[in-house]
Amino acid sequence: MARDTPQLARSCKLEILSYLGIPKPLSERSFRLSPKVSVIVPCFNAANYLRRCISSLVSQTHSNLEIILIDDGSTDETPAICQEFADSDRRVLVIRQKNGGVSVARNTGIDHATGDFLTFVDADDWLAESAIARMLQLFSTTSSNIVACAAERVESDNGIRLEQSDGGYLILDQEASIWQLIRPEFGSMVAPWGKLIPADFLGGLRFPEGRSYEDEFFTYQLLLKSSRMALIPEPLYFYRQHTQSAMAQNFNLTRKLDAIAGRSNRAEALRQHGYNAAADVSYGQILGTFMEVVAHRWRAHGSDPSRQSVRDMSRTLRSPQQPRKFKLFYDLVWISPTVASAVYRRLSGKSVNRSAMSAARRRNLM
């Protein structure tokens, strides 16, 4: 009977963790020899790029996949392309829904996923053939909560990319992961793609529906749940940025305001978790986006009443938790948005010039 006591204690501990909603340690998860990975791909009018994306998924060296294509009300050939792959590969599942935006589509994919792990891929991007296999391997060897890979921006499909790697990886604790989110060194950490996430670790976390810059609301919460992340510094995820991409759109006030809201939530959460330096950087990013709004609204709307909304925003965004220099800027916007814009442009220009000079000096020293 005494021999069973440790086993019973461990069982009770896991039950308590489950009851409290705390993810089990990876060693206690059911890590099969070939775990099932659900790949969630929101698709909207992506006919020009979708074949490259799906082809990179069905050809993954890890074959136990569930590829969920969410047709978000497309009006081009996207539905036909999705069905074409579903007809030829039983791992491909097509879900059709009315257009609701990328957050709704991703949430639909999460709700339908049956895999042990989840990963997100945008319909105009693609993965290296070994991407999923290599990220899975790190789960079995590092006991990480999340595994991520570097991402690379590409302009076209030209050329064949060969993978060359020594198999190296980095282990990031929670604070290091947060800094990669704020000041990324290996591609966009704020994007949900390029990450492999255990389904039980994700839990009830979902993307905010009806928001632009949905990633700003999602990823910081994911990283604050994680105590350990493995990162492959080699790019295994390739993303496009072109004129049709949401990432490349011209000034859009709604998107800018959503970015401010998401970063404000992030900054407050970082402050609550004791990451004060990271929170201050986030507050600086919020100020930069807000000054873009100030310049645009003041220039575009003259005596329009919306000019007053800019001043009102300055009062809303002026948080007691922010560094004093940012509070002074918001005060200056309230007094004179024109002067505030001029001062910010001048200070930003000096910062850019200093960065350029430092880069030039580094080049001369090399």
C-alpha cells in the first residue's frame, strides 16, 4: 500500500492542477510518438497564394496533421482551391462561414481542432517542410510550454530555399519571451503564426472578434501563461507583405485605435507582472502610434469636431503608470496638438539619426 502513495499523491496533484485550470507539465501530458497537430489557416480571397501555402502543409515531414481551412466568405477561387486539396488529402478539412474577419476564422479553427498541438498559418504564407517536425522535437526534449521559430519576410516565390541548420535553439524564460515580443530579433513575435502550442495549454484563450491588430490582444496573454519557450533562430516560417496584405495597408484610423487598445492592455498586464522596463517600452510604442493618429487627424480634418476627439484621447491615454516624459507629451497634445506633433517629429528624427550614425560607426569598425 505504501508503494502506491507517491503515485496517488501525484495523481491528486494533477487533478488539482486540472481543477484550477493550470496546464500539466509536459512530462505529464500524453506525448505520443506521432502527436496530432492541427494547422489552422484562415482564408479570405487568397486564391493567388493559397496553393503555395497548402502545398507546404501537406508536404510536411511530420504527417500526422489536421489542416483546417476556414473559408471566411471568399468571393474569388479560394473555396474551390480549398475543396481541391480536401478532395485529394483526407487530412484537409474545409469550413465555410460568412465573412467575420481573421479573429472569427481563427477562433472557428480552434473550436474545431482535435489535435494535441495547434499552429496558425496565414493563407498567403508558407512553412519549411520540416518546420512542424522540428518544433515538435523540441517539445519532447526541452519541456517548454511553447515552441517558436524565426520568420522571414519574402517578396515572391522565386528561388528554392534550402534548409541549412545545426539544430540549434534558444530557451527563453517568461521575461526573455516578453522582450522578444516587444523588440523581436527573429521576425514578428507578436504574430500567432510561427508557434506550436499545446491544445491544453491554450485553454480558453481566444482572439478578440471585431478588432484589427488582433495579435496585439492575443500573444502577450499567451506568453504570460508560459514560463519557458524554445525558439529556433532559423526562419522556418515565410510571410509575404504585399499591397493586398492587411500588414501593408495605408493609414486606417480604426486599425490604429485597435493597436493602441491592444498595446495598452499589454502594457498594463506587463506592469502587473512586474516587467516595468518592458511596460515602459510598450507605453512608448503606444505614444508613437497615438502621435500618428494626431498628425493624421489634425492634418486631414482641420476644424472638424473629430479634432476634439484627439485631445480627449490624450486624457484617456495619460496613465499614472506611465513614465513622466510620456505624460508630458499627452499634456502637450491637450494644450496644442500642432506643437506636440512638431516636437515629436523632431525628437523622433534625432533618434533615427542617432541610430543611423551608430549603425554607420559599427560598419566602419567591422
